[in-house]
Amino acid sequence: MPNSIRLILALHNHQPIGNFDHVFQSAYEDSYRPFLDLLCRYDSLKIALHTSGSLMEWLDAHHPDYVDRLAQRVAEGRMEIIGGAFFEPILAMIPSRDRVGQIRRYTRWLQDRLDATIRGMWVPERVWEQSFVSDLVAAGIEYTILDDFHFKAAGLTESQLSGYLLSEDEGRVISVFPGSERLRYVIPFGPPEATVEYLAEIAEREPDAVVVFGDDGEKFGSWPETKQHVYDNGWLQRFFDVLVENEDWIWTTTPAEAIDNVAPLGKIYLPDCSYREMTEWALPTEQLIEYERIAHEMKSHPLWASLRPFVRGGFWRNFKVKYPEADEMYTRMMMVSRRLQDSLRAQNHGEPAEGSLLDQAQTELYRGQCNCAYWHGAFGGIYLPHLRNAVYQHLIAADNLLDRAAGREGPWIEAVADDFNFDHRQEVRLANDKLMVLLAPHRGGQIAELDVRSPQHNLLATLTRRLEVYHHKVLAGSHQDNGDCASIHERVVFKQKDLDQKLQYDDHPRKSLLDLFFDEKATLEEVASGKAAAQGSFITGSYEARVRRNPDRIQIQLIGEGTAGDAPLKITKGVTLDAGSSTLEIAYMLEGLPADRALHFGVEFNFAGMPSGLDDRYFHDTEGKRLGQLGERLDLSGAKALGLADEYLGIDVGLKLSRPTHFWTFPVETVSQSEGGFELVHQSVVVLPHWLVKADKNGRWGVVMEMAIDTHRAKNHLEDEVVAVTR
């Protein structure tokens, strides 16, 4: 019989804020409940369980009996509950004060609901920076679990990882367990006996060793094909049986028990890191392509196994560089976090009073920090519009609550210029009680964000199409779904046909108020497909911003000089908003136009969160006549207005123009990767009014546009919900 060994089975269950209710329910039925059902038949087995706060709140609301069963397992000493930051933020993405606040808040919740003693925490996506130690300890955390990859990146070898180590920052010390990468791939994709053989190898060389399996609970039923593999084909029962058969030397235990009974192996300072795949995904796409090429070529090299522990990819924070949309959400979140902190300081509070408006705002902020929409790898992440929309929904809700806490009532308006996105250049925030408009003068004078306060929706939560490392698989068109159960990192499945024909990349961000010039004969098909690229320098050029104020009316004037083809000219555009109004007035003046020819000029608008393919999301004219679903390509001539309605959101956006125009509309769709395979995802609707611009006698041309955002349906919907709750 081998030496005894302690095995920690630590599961991490999570569903993100904004995920569909049916996804929560499916994960519960396919994974969370059957796992617990089976586990409860094995009284001698112990596990550690982390459930994210977003999922735990849903479970408590929809399946409180499941949460009661967790509490019973805790009371019996068979389960340790692992805490964490409440709504599963990447710790590197949020301020220190919010890290501590989220962890403490979730600890209190778990103590109250499960009567659990919380000693450890799950670090979301195992994204680690050494300075986190101080915050974790300040929040009352004694230990955490990271991947063995972190430790190997610090120079440790496999033989030095059969236990836990201590790590320190500013004199504060925490215990850190290395989770086994080998077990992450063997469980549940290899035979149960493979785990026993691996543990026997370790026990033979390391008496009293501690080995940790720490990974997603969704592997047990929710990942593709795993429900049949794990439950119907009996893998999990065989795995538990094998553990029981060998329990004389394999002791299933919990992290807290291990700390209380086994001495630490020593001290370690870990580099900024995550699990191996995450560091690869964080690389710029071109570098990731090169990395994968070299790794593939080196795979058969005799030195690769020895070299690989020293090879890792990028730094997690650079997802904010790789995906500017992640940076947009991050900087918006930071605006709210700083504003909440300022409000608390003004009231001389360290923490908001429970149930107060500031407490509610803090909860909304924390929900808007949920990590999944901020990055992309094997999961859909930032490519999923409903996750991005949820981030903005909660951040806008927090802003609304902070306005109420500040006593802002009735119509108001303000304009603030500041470096909101930390790039050493100022943006302009134009806001009133109905809308928030974020203008970026140095990026083509674009509208970068357009928040509608009533339904708490950002109409510019868009995504620019760009190259991804997996697109070569799409172009190859290979379909490798043979029914075998495989890790999501190894599957190649196409959820729609002809995705290779849908690949397209944008040469400019999909925002609004983008000033474009085209060839005179450019067509809708050419523009939509990217074959007719925009000409001139205005789309990415720098505009000078001026703020013109009246007590109840503010205009942001943007002035840019550049070229349209070979023609130098000047564009002045003004964005005007009144207090109490949900209508933007947008005025354009082009000056210095050539007298000998017309220029083909267009203004691009994008509208996000208003999906295609549904009958209650549609274009309409001034009479309310429907012109097609929002995914339609429209080519309208001589029109002076166009509307976009989303009856589910309760938003109707109407564009009216002072002179007849041509309208082009088309969808922006991405081909992206998720755990279910490659799929086509609708990201935004492009509405592009365009003209053949001819100079008047002074070399000028102008137009005025009104963007009216009607949200009365959203307001009524919210009122109905309030009535339903309070009855």
C-alpha cells in the first residue's frame, strides 16, 4: 500500500451576471444538483466548494432546497465552503477597496445563509498578482488556491508542490495551495484509475503529501458531452467508488483541515500569472499565432517538456489593450467606483449603511465588476452582448442611485471634461437626467458611449471585428465532433454553416458620429462587406472640443481639419442636449468643399443591444410602418427619417434629418469561439445616412439630425415590475 496522501477536491461553480435564466437552470439540472445528489451518497468523502455570489443568489432564489442541502453538508463537516469576491471580479480589474469590500460582503452572506466558517477564497480565473496578499488578509482570508503553473513560473518543480506554501506582502501572510494541472485534464476526461495512479506516484516519493484538484464544477455535466460522460455513463460514480476503495491511503480532505494538520512546505513569492491557457489568451493575437506555431513545432523536441515550465504568455491586464471594449467597461466601472468613494467620504462613512442608497449603489457596482465580459478565451466572454449589456446595466443603475443619494431631482444637465479612460487625453461627459453621452474628441469626435438611464442600457456597448487566433480553424472548415467527451480546449465544433464566409474585420471602431467619405459609386454591399473602405483622415483624426453652456442647454462643439481623399476641408459638428430631454440634436457643417465635384459623405451610427432575427426588434418609418428586422440590409433613398424599435428593451430610437438622405443599414456580426463551439454573434446595427455633398457658393454644406430616444415602454415595464413586487 502506498504512503497516505491528502486529496483536496475543490470545485468552483459560477454563472456570470447577465447570463440567461435558462442557462442557470440548465447548469443546475445538468451539473450542480446531480453532483450533490451523488456526493451525498458517499458520507466518507469530503470536498471544498466555491459558488460565485451571482450563482448563489440565483440558487437561493430559485432552488433554496439546494442551498439548504449545502448547509447540511457543512454542518456534518463534509464540505468546506470557499469564499471569494462576491460577484466574481478579476481582482486585477478592480480597485483595492472594492476587492476587500466584495470579499467581506460575501463572507457575511455565506456565514448568515450557510452557517459556514470562511477561511479561504477562490481567486477568479486564478489571475494573481503578489500585492493581492495584503487585500486578501485584510478581508479575513487565510488561504487561496492557484494553479501549479503559477508556482512553476516562480521556479519550483513538480516535486516541490505536494503541499501548500506561504506567501507574504507588507508583512501579511497567506497560505497558497497549488492546483494540479495534470488533474485538471485527467478529471473527468481520463479514467478514474488515472487519478489513483498519479496520487500513488506522488505518495511514493512524498510522504504526507497534499494534492489539490481545483477547477470548474461545470466540467461535471454542463460542458459539452460531459453530462452523458459523467452521469449517464457513470464516470463520477466510478471515480467516487475508486476513492472510497482506496480511502485507507487517499484521504479526501478540505483546505482548512490540511492547513490545521500539515506544516507548510516553505515560502514563495508568485509572479503575476494565471492558468497557462489564460496567459496565452492575453497575448496580442499576432503574437499568440506565433506562440502556437512555435509550441506546435517544439512539441516533439526532446527538451520541450523541460523547457515548457519556463514559458508563459502575457499579462492579464493587457486584455484591456487587446480588447478596447474591455477597457471601456473598466474605465466606466472606475468612474462609478470613484464616485461612490467620493460620496462615502463626503458623508464621513467608510462603508455605506445597510439598505441605504449608497449601499444599493455599491451592490450595483459590484455586480458590474463580474469578470466574464471583460476578456475572451475558450468561452464567449466579451463577444457575448448580453454579458456586456449586463455590466453597463448595473453600472448605470449605480450611477442613478448615486444621483438620488446626492439629491438630484427633476431635470438637470452637466458637461465635464476629464481623462476618463486614462490615456492622457480628455473626453467630454455630457449628461442629464435621461441620457449620458461620452464623447472622444481625439478619436474622430466619436460618441463612445450612449447610456439611456431609464432601461439602464448603453446603446454603444458595441464590438469591433478583429482577427482571432482560432479563425484559421474556421477558414479550414474542419469539423471534429465525433461524440467523444473532450476538454473544451480541444473541441472544434461549428454551430452554424459557412462561418468561414462570415469572417470580416473592421478598419474602424463601431461607434457613432463617425465621419466617413466614400467613393462616389460605393454601394451598400461594398460598404457592408468592407470592400469600400472609408477615405480621408476624419474617422480617426483629432477634433478640438468646445463646451457652450446655457442654464438648461449644453452644446459640445467638435471641430476637425483633415482630408477627404485629396480634398482638405473642415468639419464642425455640434451635439446639443437639454435638461430633461432624451433627444440629441446633432448639427454638421462642412467647410472648404471643392467647387468642381461632389463628395460622398456619411455619418455612421451604431446601436448595440438591439439584436437581429426577432420580430419585436425592427426598423420603421415615420408612420410606424415596419421596414424589416434589425438585421436587415436597407438601402433607402430620399428619406428624412428612420426608426429602430426594440420592444423588449422598450427603446425606440428615431433619427430625423433636416434634408433628404440615403440610408444604409446592415448588421455587424462576429465569428467567435465559446464552450459550445464557433458561432455567429450579432453585435450591433449600423445606420449610415449618406449624401453626395455639393458646396454652396461659400464652399459649405450642412445638415441637422435629431436622435430622439423614446423609453416610455421601458418606464411602464419597470413600473409594472415594482407593482408586482410590492403587492
